Amino acid sequence: MSTIVAAALAGAEQLINKALQYDPATQQGLRALSGNILAVQLTNPALTLYVSPLDDELQLMSHWDGDVDTRISGSWLALAQ
């Protein structure tokens, strides 16, 4: 994993988790998903990241060796809609 990707994921994770502190309903939903792994495959640029809900926050990872529970793919624009 490149240093740039690692830094971007760490920054995004911090921002997301800070925002989640102000949204108790979403935190509750994340607790229900704790332990699941979501693979997000971006098509342009080609990048796969893994999202793991952990109680009331998210962990973003660039690599995951195990099975994933859900896999989605598309462009940044398509997934943002």
C-alpha cells in the first residue's frame, strides 16, 4: 500500500468517525453491523478498500485477507449518488 493511500484512508477514517460522534442513530446501526466486512471496489481510479464497522465507528483498510460479507463496485461518482 502506498503511503498516500494509507494517509488518505487514515484521514478519511478520522473524519468519518468524528462525524459519527454526532449521529447516535447511525452509531446504533453500526453496532448491529459490527464484525462485518464491506469491500468497496472503485473502478476509476482502480482501488479496493475494506470497511469494518466496530461498535460505533468505522475502520477503513486497504487490505483484507478474509472473506467479505458484502462487495460493491463502481466509480466514485456512481457510489456517491
